[in-house]
Amino acid sequence: MSKRGVEQSAGSRASGMGALVAAVDLAIAEVRAARERASEAEKRAEQSAAMLRQFVEGEEDPGTLSRRVQVLEAENRDLRRRIERARAGIDRIAASIRFLENRQ
């Protein structure tokens, strides 16, 4: 084998090794992400099971739940109104900026 053939072979091995390292790094990242998703799913399942037990065992009073829902819905309406006012303010600011930019 010529010196040039050896250099090409070493270069292709290094290139192959780099690709292998990149593939392993990607696989490790994907496994970590999958573990995180699985952990979150387990937490949600535990929370759902606890809530179900509360309902089945009668720990949560339907009247109390209804009042909580009404309070939360009122809070949501208030938050939506606040968001709409903020959006309107942002739109006015953006219009002013566009006006000033066009004047220059």
C-alpha cells in the first residue's frame, strides 16, 4: 500500500469515527429526552390517579369543586381582558414606531 493510500485510509477512519461519535452523542441526547418525557408522564399519571382517588373516595365535595371552577373561570376572563388591553397597547406602540420610522 502506498503512503497516499495509508493517508486516505487514516482520513476515512477519522471521518468515520467523527460520524460515529456524533451518532452516539445524538443517541444519548435522545435517550435523555425520552427519560425526561417518561418521568413527566409518570408524574402526570400519579397526579391523575390521586385526583381519581379523591373523587372516588368522596374527598372532594362537588359543590366546592363547582365554586373553585367558577372562581377560576372568572380569573380566566379577567386575564383574557388584561391580555387584550395589553395587546391593544402593544399595537399602539408598534403603530407609533412604524409612523416614526416612516418619517425618517
